[in-house]
Amino acid sequence: MNEEAREFVLQAIAYDNAELLEELLAERPSLANDHDGREGRTPLHHAAAGGHTKCAEILLRSGADVDAVAGLQDTVKTPLGLASSLGHCGVVELLVTSGSDLFYVDSDGHSALQLAQINGNHDVATLLIGTIERIHVEAEQKNKRLCAACVDGEVAAVLEILSDLGPKTIRKHILNGRSPGEQKSVLFLAAEHGRAQIVRALLTVQYHSIIFEPTGDTILHAAVASQSVATVELILNKFPFLMDAINEEKSLPIHWACRIVQTLLGAEYPDDELKFFEFRRDRENCCFANGGESACCEGYLFVCNLNAVDQEGRTP
């Protein structure tokens, strides 16, 4: 039954019978992603290869995978690769607007644009070049907006951009910039400014984010510097190995944490901000050593009480 239904679908596509194809898929939508046993093609591959734009549109509406890959006989091309190599401009435009990955390369190392150029399909090549240029411009704009939102803590703006990152292979430009190594990634910026909510959202994105700054500092160094405990916890849970990562000055993240404490303790505070804080040492030993109870009461001058207790009963 499956084989027969598959053949009906392929025949409907071969004869460009969009009406019949729609009826068949309405009964069995799963056929939209069924691979044939001969070439490893899906129905969308067949529609793309034949230049059947209407059939391709129906398949996509029925849930066909726009970036399904064919078998080795077709050098694992996507439908876009097939349509580009054969010069079917209408199908190419449909697949592009449906989110097909323009930067995917087949087993020969050819992208859709290269396939169009190799086969002399100038209209398709022009369409793809224009689309790629537009994608790069949009990616750069999104990167700038995302960087600003991470610095300013605009969670809603970050979530809006992340919901529409575009093709997988362009996401690196949005998340890491066009020149990784020369600018900070959006994840680094969010960690550096202690934006825990934004860091949490960025960590859900299914693409590699650069976790090192050009100076060699890691996002854990940045999170520690932000003094946001929630941000540090998020980074540690995701990248525990960064605890052992040194930067260019050979400092671990824990060096940075200690440096912050050292800065707080060693700062020069105005005299009028200093207060006397009392503490008692062991009474018996203290009195014996110092010759009287009055000597047991000692203290220190500082801007705050270093033995202050928080709501959970902890001192610094």
C-alpha cells in the first residue's frame, strides 16, 4: 500500500497534476517526506527537478522538509540544489522564500549558487546572488541590534531576534559578527553585562556561539566581572571546563573573582565612611594573654561589617 501510494504521488508530480497531488497528501500527509528507494529523493526533490512549482508549493504546505537531502546518486543535493542546477527559477524562488539553506554544499562541495553558475543558469544565479546579499545585510543589522539589546538588557528585543535568525549557516554572523576574533559575540556581551535572562535565551540557540574574546578572556571571565551570580551559574552549568581556561595574562576566572574581592578590601575609602566594628576573641585565652577582660574587646575600622550575616545566616 505504501509503495502504491508513493507511486501515485510521484506520478502526480511527474505530470504536474497539482490537484491530484493535493488530494493524495490530504489523505496521507506523511508521503510529503517519503524517500524513494531508487535515488533517495523525496517528492520535493522530484518536483524541484521537474520544475513543477505548484506541486512544490503543495508539498511544502503539507510539511515537506525544504532541505531534505537526496542519495549519493544525486550527490546528496537538497531540492534547491537540484532546481538550481537545472535552471528552474520559479522553484528556486519558492524554495528560497520557504527558508531553504542557500549555503548548503553537496558531496561535491557545490552550493546552489555554484551549481547554477556551473550549468550556465544565469537567471537562477542572479536570483541567488541577490538573495545572499540581502541575507548578509539583514544578518549584520540583526547582529547590531542584538549586541545593543544584550548590553542594554532588552530581553524582549533579544527574544524577537532569536525567533527569526534565518538560515542555519548565517546564524554565526548574527551571533558572532562578520569578523569573529575582532569583536565580541552577543553571548560574551550578555555575560559581560550580567544579563542572566538573555544568557539563558542565547544558550538555547542551536548554533555555536564564540565563548572567547579576542583578548583570550572567556565568557566565564566576563560573567565573573559582571558580579552577577545568576549569570556565573548559567555559564558554569553549560561550560564547566572554562573554570580551567586561562586568558592571555594567564589568569583563571577564579583569579578575577579574587581580584574583585581584593579591590573591595584594598580600596581607599574616605575617613567619614569608616566605622568601628567590634569583635571578641576567645575570652579565656585572650584574657590570660592580655591580662584582663577589657583587652578582649577588639575591632577594626572599615566601610562595612565584614562579619555581616545575610538572610541565610552567611558571613562574607
